[in-house]
Amino acid sequence: MPPKNKEKGKKSGAQKKKKNWGADVVAESRHRLVVLEKELLRDHLEMSRQCHALQEDMQTRSKQLEEEVKGLRGQLEACQREAAAAREEAEQALGERDQALAQLRAHMADMEAKYEEILHDSLDRLLAKLRAIKQQWDGAALRLHARHKEQQRQFGLTPPGSLRPPAPSL
């Protein structure tokens, strides 16, 4: 046990200052803690407000984007309907064109067959006429040929085809 001090109630001035200094430190620490908590609450409040504002902005932007998507979907549907109508119209036009081409080809084939028939008939009639006239021509040609031979003999000419080789000259 330490020796007892006779002056129990009295403390020296240095010790009193130490106690005041410790209380000041505690008070200052508490004050700093309160100030920090106040700043923390203020920052938390400002951040909450910013978060709320950002959430509202995000909701507004989300609604705008949803409206834009809705409008674009409507435009897409309209374009798809227009494309389907244009495709149907094009298919119908192609079908009509193909049908017209088929009709024209059939008409051409019919005309070709008719012209071929007309040509064959005309050629057959021409051949028949030529056969009928050939005998008359052959007779007329023989008579004409004979007459020309006779005329050549009368003029002292050698008829063609009866040429004699020239006599050798001495």
C-alpha cells in the first residue's frame, strides 16, 4: 500500500489543470463528433435528394423511351403492313405478267403453226402447178432447142455439143 497523503482533499494546481485539460479534450472530441455527425447527416440528406432527383430523371427518361419504343413499334407495324401490301401487289403483277407471257407464247405458237400450214399448203400448190407446167415447158424447150439447132445449121454454125476437134494444121 502506498503511503497515505496527509492532504487528502487538496490537490495541486498542476493536477487541476490536467483534469481540465482532459475534460477539454473530451468536450472537444464530443464537439468534433457532433460536427462530423451533422456534416454526415447533411451529406446524407443531400445525397438522398440527389438520389431522389436521379430516380425521377430516370423514371422520366424511362417513360420517354417507352413512348419512343411504342411509337417506333407503331411505325414498324405500319412499314410491315406497307411492305406486305407492296409484296402482294408485286406478286400479283408478276402473276399477271407471267399469265400475259403465257398467253402471248400460246398465241405465237398458234400463229407459227398456222403460218407453217399456210406455207406448206402454198408450197404444195406451187409444186403441183410446177409439175403440171413442167411437161409444157419441157416440150416448148425441146422445140425451141431444135429450132435453134436448125437455125445454126442454116447459118453454117456448129450446134453446141457437137464440136469437133480442129483439124491438125500442117
